Amino acid sequence: MMWVFFAMAIGLLSITIAILLYNYIVKQDRGTERMQFIADAIKEGAEAYLKRQNKTLFIFVSVMAIILGLIYSMPPKSVIHGLSISMAYVLGSICTTLAAYFGMKAAVEANVRTTNAARSGMIKAFPIAFYGGAVMGLFVVGLSLVGISILFYIYRFLLGWGDLESSTIVLGFSFGASALALFAKAGGGIYTKTADISADLVGKVELGIPEDDPRNPAVIADNVGDNVGDVAGMGADLIDSYIASIVAAMIIGAELGESILIILPLMIASIGLLSSIIGVIVVRFSIKGNPGAALNRGSFSTWICFAILLLLTTYSSGLGQRWLGIFLPTAAGLIAGVIIGVTSDYFTSIDRLPAKKVAEASTTGAAINILTGFSYGLISIVPPVIGICVATVAAWYLSLYFNVNPFYGIAISAVGMLATVGMTISADAYGPVSDNSKGIAEQSGLGEEIVEILDRLDAAGNTTKAITKGFAIGAAALTVLALFSAYAHSVDIEVLNLMTPEVISGLILGGMMPPFLSALLILAVGRNSERMIEEIRRQFKENPGILEGKVKPDYAKCVDIATKGALKELIPICSLAIIVPILTLIFLGKEALASFLAGSIVTGIIFALFMANSGGLWDNAKKYIESGAYGGKGSEAHKAAVTGDTVGDPFKDTAGPSLNTMITVMSLVAEVFAPIIILLII
């Protein structure tokens, strides 16, 4: 019980620090009237989108809560059990919703203040931008840890339910968080790439105007998209895997009948969050003029602190010699996360060989740019996949050697990879804040010197975003492996026989889902972009004064197109991730559903890594040319690179990241619904 209270305390500490950082941000000067006007337009658009998204999802959450309540009220369960898991599901949904909203709120308050601070130099601007990201990182992780701890404490200690029953209630919390995260990431991704692609194709390619030129009708929608997609969406994505990994380990621990194994995930998550808080402090005091180096120092400080605290925690956990069977698999997960992050950095960073090669390929046209970026994207999956495999094998055999259940070893390895996600989200959300800040500076006409300072902040942000995407994918991979193990335990599957048609069919169907849903998401971006491109062209054609800078464009119309289109496409696509696993179970059986999950994990990891890395690579190849290489802005190479970046946009910011959450949701659907449905069918 002491560790449950400790987890609550660390979670509350994290939330308190996030609130203090937010108060620091809002006390800073917002700059000129023009800067405030642009920032307010971005803020209003982001808040309007989230408000409409939440209204749309309220119906879905209500229906799903009723379904869960009814299913879990049937014998051998009870009405109290049904109401409890339904309530936990709603709380998980609220947790993700608050995470998205609060992160977006901090980002839109920090962007204009970062711009204004840049007028006094980078040393003044960097902390505000980073705090804008840290607010989300610390708030959402703290909130999640508090939510899990409180639910488990209420049902296990106050009401006296058994370990497995109490963990099942927490599973409902995880399912709510993951389902809403899928909608938040997919919807935000459709929105942001609709605006980004449309602004680039008409503005940069057709008219040759800068990316954040105020004459572009889509510029505000593009800035809004950074917040609803890269801040709200990515934060929801990572928090979904974070909660799911903890819950998966708790459930396996409960099925093994050892109380310490149920509490250990909370212990490890707590010290991970404490390490993230230390990492945030290190970043603040290590900025010397290179924002990327400061972020790296913060990340490595977090990992080192976590490793030390992990050693002390597991050693004193009361497991005897078995503590190494927990420590070593958890460390293996952490190391795998670092490998994935370093790989993403190499394959996407602006100053690395792949980006330079793609930029060079742009001199021969868009086709070779796309082929080169596509190929490097495929190559980039090799180190992370090997890292995930090594972590999985290491976790299995290390835990087995020290007399710990190997499935639990894999689950705790996922917890280890995600324990420091507070720092990861902080660094990730910093990226969109700095990107918005640069856009505000350009639209406000602050001059090249200020834009250059913010461009350096933005370049560091692009790298952190790419690293976070890779990290999120690796974390999702280990998380769904843990959930897969939890599902196999809950429905009594020990061996899968691939020689049966049902199991083979399940495997193929599962493998089909990630590419299929990726295609639907990219098509949704394409359809929505067509509508916005037509609107941008219409405004320029009907009112030439816009391009001359004499008339203000109708920004609100583009924001409205992006919002309506994203929400229209959202529900049908994401609902498939919930419906198809249930249908597989009903028509093909529990073994087929297990193979379905296995197939989705394999293709989901590969597609997510490929799309995230290739998209980031195309983006930074374009930025490398914009820095002056191969003719710089406006050159033929630049136009080809912009086309490649346009292809990569829905890869890295819509389909790729959404797959992390999709495979997690499908695994949670299996774990939540399968045991009850099997009982009803029998």
C-alpha cells in the first residue's frame, strides 16, 4: 500500500510542477499587437477544434460505457462490476481528453511568448518553449499515474476486491485512455496534415511564398494543426502506451498471484516520473546556445537517474535474488528505447547522411527524392526491429533465469521503456511550440535575425519529434507484446497451432489491418486537402489583393474545412480497430484472435517505423535545401523536396503515429472483451 501512496504523491508532485511552469509561462510578455492577434487566432482555432472533437466523441464514449457496463454486469460478473469498469473507462477517456486539452493550452500560451523572448536572444526564448512542452509532459503523466493508483487503491484496499478483479477495473481505465487517444491522434493528424499539405502546395510550390507567409489563407490552420496534431495527438498517443504498459504488467502479476508483482509497475513508473522531473530541471540549466544539446543532456540525465533508482528499487523490493529478474528486463527495455531514439535521430536529422542524400536526390526531381526517402525509410526499420527483438529475448530469458515469469519480464520491459515518458513528451511537445513561434515571427515581420533564432529552436524540435515518434513506436511494440501475453493468460492459450485455417486466417487479417487503416487515414488527408486547396486557390483568384498584401485572407474558412473534414473522417476509420477484433473472435475463435493480434503487431511496428522515419527524413531534407544547399529556397531542388515533404507529411504525422495507438487499442479490445464474450458464447 505504501508504494501506491508513493505513486499518487509523485503524480501529484508532477501535476503541481506543471501548474507552476504554466503560471510562469502566462506571466511572460506576449509581444506586439500583431503577434498577439496571430497567437489568438491560433489559440481560438485549436480550442474550437478540440471542443468540436470532444462533442463528437462524447457520444462514442457514452455508447461504449453502456456496452461495457452491460457486458460486465452479466453472470458470472455483477452489476457492481459492470458499473465499476464502465466508470473506469469513462475516467480513462477523461484523462486522455484532459491530457490533450491541457497540453494544447500550454503550447498556445507558450508560442507567442517564445517569439517575444527571442527578441532578447535564444537564452531567453528556449526555456519558455521547453516549459510549454514540459507542462504537458509532467501534467499528463502525473495525471495518469494518479488515476491508476487511485482506482487500484479504491478497489483493492478500500473495497477489498481481489488482485485480479482490481486490475481488471484498471484495465477499463486503460481502454478508455487508449480509445480516446486513437481518435485524438488520428483526428489531429488528419487536421494538421490537411492544412500543412495545402499551405505548402499552393503557397510554396505554386506561388513561391514562404511557409508561414501571412498572405496564405491556410497559414493559421497550419499553425493550429501543430497544436491539435503534434501536441494534443502525440501526447495522447504516448500516454496511451504508458498506461497500457503499466496495466498489462499489473494484470500478469495478478494472474501469477504475487502482490509485489502487481505493485512493481507502479513503483517503476513512479521513479521514472521522478527521473523525468530531474531531467526537466537539467534542461533548464544546461542551455548554452545549442537547444538540441540541452535537450539531449536532459534526456540522458533522465535515463541515468532512472537506471540508478531502478537498481535501488528492485534490489529493496523484497524479491530476494529474483530482483535481477526484474531489474535486467526493465533495463533492457530502457536500452531498446534509447537505440530506437538514436536510430530515428540518425535517419531524420538534418545534418546526417540520409537527409543529405535525399536532398541531393532532389536535384534530379521529385521522383528520385521520393524513391530515395522511401528506401532510407525502409532501411531505418532494421536497427529498431533488432533492438525490439533483442529486448524481448533478453527480457524473456533474463527473467526466466532469475525465476520470474517470462511474460511478466516482457511486460516490465515495456514499463521500463515508458517510465521516463514524462521527459520524452516534454521534448516532443517543445517542437510544435518552437515551430509555431517561428511562424508567428514570420507573420509579424520581426526580421531575419529573430526568425533565425527561432529556426534553430525549430530545428532542434524537429529532431526531438522524430526521436519521440520512434520511441513511441518501440514502446507500443513492447506494450502490445505485454498485452498479447495478458490476453493469452486470460483466455488460457498456451500454444498457437499455425496449421489450422482459423489461426492462419487470423494472422493474415491482423497483418492486413495496419496497412489498411494507414491507407484510409492517408486518403482522408488527401480528400480534406483537396477541399482546402480549392478554397485557397479560390481566395487568391477572386481577391488578388491577398497576394499583394493589401487584403487579409479568410483564415477562418480554412480552419473550418480542416476541422469538419477531420471529424467527418475520424469515427468510421477508428471504429474498425474496435469492431474487427471482436468479429474475429466471434467468427474464428480465441486462437484466431491471438494470431490476429500477432499479425497486427508485426506489420504495425514495421509500417509505423517506416512511415515515421521516412516522413521525418523528407521534411529535414527539405530544410537542408532551405538552409542554402543545392540552390536553396525557390530552386528546382527545393520544389522537388517540398513535394517529397508533402508525401511524407501524412506518413509521419497521421498514419505512422496512429498505428502505435491502433495496435494498442486492438490488443486492449481483446483483453477487455474476449473473456466475457467467450463465456457468453460457451
